[in-house]
Amino acid sequence: MHPMCAGRAVLTPVAHATPRPLFLSASPRHTPSQRHSGQRTRSRYALVCNAALATESLKQELLQALESGEQTLRTGVLTPEVEAIVTRLKAAASEQPPQLQPELLNGTFSGLLNTTNYLAADSSSTLGTLTFQQFAPKDLKVMVSGTEMVSGVESPEHYQTNTYFEVSEGEGTGLAGVQSAIGAYEVDGDKAGRQVVYFKAIKIAPVDSSKDALQRWLDVFKAENPSMGDDGVAVIEFPQRAKGTRDFILLDQDMQVTVGNRGSVVIVKRR
């Protein structure tokens, strides 16, 4: 909710009649232009607060829809209820775009929904698809187990997405790893509510660093990934930064809903 509205009743502009003074005052009175300016300010705050209250109502509807449709949503498919709410959020954001403040953008967030099919929780993919064809064996089947987003933690502009996966075939079956897309972000100066993200590198690493698990990880991945160290971590920097955008349709202290430049809907919740 907009900070001007927190804990306050919604302002509704009303034309107040100015009482006629009994005596002439020596102090200066407000001019008509000043009175009109005050009314415009109150009207502006009323619009902002009404929009914030409407968005808060949609957020609560969305949370309920996410809970009831969790099993379907974990595959990256929108339920009709969630899709309808997202459409209404888009319409509200087009009228009153969220203000992209660092204290709202930054932090660590758990993924609730990602409609990019190979990044959705419980989706099946290959290591190649999951890592933009940067790591091998590229055709190795993996199962996505969850996602998170980290923003503004290591530095003010830091941006990173982590996708957790588990190998689902062959000698590496059961091995757990994480793919991290690493980059930086900036707020778009031309379009309100838009964040621009530049990815510069991609990384894979084991989740379990115990001796036996690490050795299994190295047996499966090290020979085919020359950049991998003995700790099982491999990083590849992109020759050119990969650019993407996120248009925010809901943003508050604990939740973000965005639409990507390719149309994917992502919903995350602050940890």
C-alpha cells in the first residue's frame, strides 16, 4: 500500500463552503488559486489511496487463488482464477504503476509462480535448457524443485535468480544443484514500473557439499565442464550482457508480481 495511505481513511475530495468571517482579519487569507491547489492535492492523494486499496484487495484474492491452485501452479500453468486476477492487476498498474523503491525491490524472495515452463517448480527439463546451453551434459534430464530471487544484497544493483534442480536419470540421479543467473538491475527512467536487468554470467553449483555428494557431482559434471573447480562450482561469463525487463503489476513489502519482456508472469514472496 502507498505510504501516504497506511493507517489512514481514504480521502474523498469534498467542496467545503468557506464560512464568512464576522470581523475583518489583518492576517492574509488564502487566495482562490491556493484553495484550488489544496483541493487538487487532496484529490491526488485520494486517487493514490483508492488505487492502493484496490490493489491490496486484489493481492488478497491472489493469495487465496495461489493457495487453492498450488498443485497446478507449480507446473507453471495459470489457473483461470489466477489469470483473471493477473489481468486485473495489469489494468490497475497501467493506471497507477508501482513505485520502484529500493526497500521494496531488494531482498531475498522465494518463487511462488513462474510461467516460463522450464523454470516452474516441479517441471522437467534438461541441463542444457536450464543453463542456456552453457553446461553439459546438455541432454541430462533434471527436475526443477524451486526458485528464488536475490536483489540488492551483495551490492545496490545486484540481481540474481537461483533455480534449484535435481538430476533425474543416470548415475547422477538424486544429485541436487543450483543454477544461478547473475547480473545487475536498474530502474527504467522512461517507463514507470519497469526494471531493466542485465545478466552477465551463469553458474552451477552443488547443493550438498559433503564429501560423498561432492565426489558424485564431480564424477558427473567436471569432465564436461572445464571451468568447474574442485568445489563443484562452474561459472561462465557471457560475451555480451543479456538484457531483460520486468514490468511490475504489484509491489509491496512482501510480494512482487511481474510480467517479463517475453510475457512470463513471475510471483515471488519475501523471505
